[in-house]
Amino acid sequence: MNIHSELKSNFNLDSFRLGQQEIIESVLNHKDVLAIMPTGGGKSLCYQLPAYSKPGLTIVISPLIALMNDQVRHLKDLNLPTGCMHSGLSLDERKAIFAELNDALEDKKSFVLFLTPERVQKEGFAKWIVRQNVNYFAIDEAHCVSKWGHDFRQEYSQLSILKQLKPNVPIIALTATATPIVKNDIKKYLSMNEPAEHVYGFYRSNLYYQVEFCENEDVKKSYLLGALTANKNGRILIYCGTRKKTESWHEYLSTKYGKVGFYHAGLNKKDREAVEAQFASGDIRILTATNAFGMGIDLPDVRLVVHTQIPGNIESYYQEVGRAGRDGLPATCLMLYSKKDKGLQSFFITQSDAPKDIINKRWRALDAMVNFAEGSECRHSEILVYFNDQNRIKSCGHCDTCDTESKLNVKPEFIAEAEVPKKKKKSKYDKLFQTEIPADKQWMIKDLKKWRKEYAQENSVPAFMIFSDKSLRDLINQLPTTEHDLINVYGFGESKVESLSSDLLPVMEELKNNYDKGLNS
């Protein structure tokens, strides 16, 4: 089969996006496949093209009815046989879909049927599915299978029934974000058989990542107003840590910009759907929201995504900023971070009744999020390494670390309530380092950062996961040369000391020796 001709004839597309062809080829080779591609990267084509390449049924499991309806509408527009089953359909509508499905299969055609994970658990599904000629099972938003995934759904963890009922039918699991822990859970709970793994497309060259350290809410206001002033066109999405903050930011912005919407899980279903529709139509241009908003939202012209507080993990952060710039045009992703933000996320963790191992993983994820926010390496580069993207870059040239003078860089807008710090041409990270490290030790910054970066590259992890910039500053100030000294450094627990000491201590000893020589010369 010529997949390029299939791409043109069935989907009217001339070329594949990054990673699509490789994933599709693995699917067509009748293998289980785990595909990790960013939001907007074209995951759906990876199961749709194989589905229509031969007669038979493809079952797609999707968590959102709105998302299923959009997919069905798109495929019907292409005259491709499809349908979806969910609780919102009448009995007559469900009968009509099964009639279409049966007609297609009798005529030796392809059919794609979308189901919610709850429907797979319904009585009668097992008896029905074993009689069907199923070519593939596709699991969209597959991270929902993991208790460690940021959108865990209990029904997803029971999808191993698919392999029990049809052990020889390949599973295509797709998600936008998955750490190694979540990837292992996906493979385990879906009973996948040595799946081909593909990780592509986390580099979004049109996005400008910026993090600003804010001492208080007034400084956050100044940057948010500056961001809104710089983005007079396109949609704007403002993420807030709590429902209360969502409404308070909405109230504040409404006094300045008129019609501003807000969205959180505390609203009833009718109101949430109304807000989604208004934001999608452009009737509302600015929306404040909790992380309850976003899954299944695919709008082209979100020009600005602001986090008024840090999320609990990098996976959530990446998925949320991924809603910006889907039309390929420049967009800004601004995070406004204050030290008390970590306290909010810590509160959420301590209030959880999850098992101890999950709680511990959430603490580590929060530490990684804070270290990323406080980090001084290229934002895009660190994201690619964090998600194990098969494509890597050393420096993007368009984040707040690489280019502070970019036209996408948000400048604070003066407000009467606060004295906003003026922007310096020199990097804010260099300024932070220099205020906390004595002048006669400044030269160590470059050497230790270089070692951290090289060590991170050798171990294929982001630099901020080796140790944070705050730890780096404390290392320079303390100059530890023994394990006993090292455990007193900020961020160094027993496990980190055990894993790093043999490589790091010789470096610290050399820095200390050179420092002592300088003092004596």
C-alpha cells in the first residue's frame, strides 16, 4: 500500500507531519504502538489512515464526547464511514449508527467507531466485540490510564479487557504527554505487547516560553496587564490555581477589558458548555480558567497562555501551553511564579488520599516543576529532554533564557499598586546568581553549569533534574568536598548524594582548590 496516495485520496493532505509516517508504518506492520505527540501534532491521523486502509472495524476510545463528535464530523466531511456511541444519544440514534456500521462491514468497507471508556465496561460489549472483525483498537489520551497521569480516569485502567477479548488485535495508544512512569503504566494497564515507541514533535518553534518571578500579586498584575496590552488580537487563556483565583482574576480583568469569561469545575454543565461555545466562537476573547478547561479544545489563534501560578507538574504545564499557536504563528506562554505558589500545590498534595507511592511521585514532580521555573537553561531544550523527544536542540533562540529582547517577551505594565522592577538587558538569571554568590566566586558559575549540562546530556535528563539553580548557588557558596558536606546543600537528600557524589565531589574539590589558590596568590 502506498500510504502517500492514501493520505491524498482519503484525507486530501499532501504530506505527513513530523513523526506521523513512522508511527503509521509501525501500525501497518501489525504492532502495538505507543505514540507520544504534542497537542495539535496530528495524532488522530496515526490511527485514521490505517483504519481506512483495509476493510474492517477500528474502535477508538476517547474520554470526551465533544472530542468524539468533532472527529466524527471531520471524517464524515471526508465521506469516510464513522460514528460514535455515548450517553447523549437516543435509542434511535444508536440503532442508526449500528445499522451504518453493519452495512459498511457487509460491503467490505472500513468503519471507525468512537466509544467512551465507560461504554466498553457496559454489559453486552464483550459478547458484541468478539463477533466483530476488528483491525485496531486506538486509545486516545492514553495517559488517563495511569494514576500518575494528570487526567487519571478509573475507567481507563480497566481497558486491558480489550486485549483479553481480542489478544491478536494491535493497540495504538496515543497521548500528548507521558513521562517514563506514565509510559510504563500505559503499556502495563493496556497489556501491550512490546509496543513500538514513538516520541515526536515536542518542539514548538512558534512558542515563546517566559517565566517571571513575582514577589506579590501586584507584580503578577503588572505582567498580566503587559501581556494583554501586547496581545490585542487572538484568544487569550489565563490559567489559575484555584476556582477562587479564577473568579477573582476574572472580576479584576472585567473592570478593564469588559467581556471576560471564566471556567472551572464548580460551574454546572450548562454554564461550562456555554463558556466553551463563547470562547470557541470568539464571543469571549479572554478566558480565566482552572486546569478543568482545555482537553479537546483545538482553536487556531490562541496568541497568549498565562499561568498565574505554577501547575503541579511539567506534564500539565506543557499540555496547557500547547493550546497556544496552533495555527503555527507566534504565541507567548507566560508563567508568573512566586514562592508561595509551591505552597498551594503542596496543599493539594497533602490533601490527597492517594497511595503513598503516588504522593511521593507528586512531590518529585512538583520539585521538577519548580526547578524548571527557576532554571536558567534553554526552556525548549529542557522540555525536549524531559519528554525524551527523539529530536533535540541545544539552544532554541526564542525563550526568555535565550532571547530576553524578543518582541514576544512580555514587559510589565506599571500599575499604581506596585513598583514594578525595570527590565535589565542582562539576563535576570545572571542577576540572581550574582546577588547570591560572592564576587570572588562568580567565575565558578560558568564551570559548574557547564558540568551540570554535560552530565545531564550524558544521562539524557534535563539539567534542572540533576540539581536546581538554587542548589547550584548553594554548592558554590559551601564548596562541599565530602558526602557529609554535600547532604547539607539545598536540595541534596540521601538518594541524590548517593547518585551524584562520585561524579560531583571531584568537580567541587577542583573548584575549591582553584579558589584557595586564588586567595593565596
